[in-house]
Amino acid sequence: MAEVARTGYRPNYLARNLRSISTKTIGIIAEDLIVFSAPSMIEGVMNCCEERGYEVVIENMRLFGRWNGTWMHDEALFQSALQPVLSKIDSMNVDGILYIGGHEHTVNKLTSINNLPIVMTYAIAADKEIPTFRLDDVSGGYEVMKYLMNCGHKRIGVIAGESDNTHTVNRMIGIQKALFEEGTLFDPSLVEYQSWNKTGGYNGMKALMDKDVTAVFCTGKKPIEPCYSG
């Protein structure tokens, strides 16, 4: 208190209240701007913001550009990219944060020190209070498999993603549901679990060519309809 009196400090009430004033600016954190559905999602967000008079600030972590897919299995590496960007966005006096994932996975330590509202898409927050918009992979797998069976195919090969990937697991649930409804037994030998790249697609197709399949369902990164949780 003596130091306060000596220096003549007076609190800046305008600065103190800045956080309570809307800046009509949304901060976007993207895991990578150029992969999968990220460009179209950001375009949609920006279009929506422009219509409502909001500005957009984008921070691109470039996870795939810098580390390909290694960051998906390295939490320390992932956090080394997330935390600096999160702190930067947090300091910009935005009204809220939109986090756009590069694939569906759980994001830890997604917290705003200024208690800014956060919404996620294409990823899942460990904090269950954060609203999350996810892709409906179950319906995507179901509808594509139904279509192929309605075309008369009986032996349908599947080039899936990595076996422990959330997208893969949910699409396989939809695929098996469609097979069950048609009275067709699920044959695991017709499923090739591969990495999400051209090499994986090539290896999967090469393996299926020797299994007398009449059609191939090659799963990708863009299922049909979004759904909401949180």
C-alpha cells in the first residue's frame, strides 16, 4: 500500500472493463488450415460472421504441415503447439473461441484464462462443458453400405482408416448395422485397416483385389451429416 501511495497509482477502470465489452470478433484455432474439411468449415464460419458484422482472427497450428500424423500420438508435441496459440488468442480480447480439429480426437487442456466461451468442431474436448459439433460417422457408414447393397453387391470390401481411430470405429458400426438389416454376415476379412494416406489406400485396394469383391467402400474424411453433443 505504501508503494501504491508513493507512485500515485490509480486503477484504469476502462481497461478493467474491456473484457465486458463485445468486440464482435471470433478467434478461430485450426489444427491445420489445409487438411480435410477445415477449409470449407472456415469458409462457412467466415461467411456467417460477415453476415452478422463480426470479424475473424485465425491461428493455424499447422499440425499436419509440421509433423504429419506423429502429433496424434504425442500429447506433449500437441500441447507444445496448442498452448502458445491458445494464450495468443486469449490475449486478443475476442468474444469467443472456435476450435476446428483436423480429425476427431480428444483435446486436453483447452481452457481460456479469461473464461471465454469455447465451441469445438471435428474434435472432442476433455472438458465436457465445451459444446462439440461432431460428424455423424455411423450414419455415413450405414448409408454408403446400404447404397452398395441396394445396387446388388454382396461381397463389399472396405478400406477403413486406422483401427483405433474414432472415425473408423463409428463408420464400422454403421457398416455392420446395414449388413445386419440385410441379413448379411459381417466378414472381417473384407476390411482393410490402413493409414489415412495414398499409400494406405493403395495397399488396401491391392489386398482386396485378391478377395473377389465386387465393390469397395473406401472411407474418407468427410462423412455425411453433422451431429451435436455437449
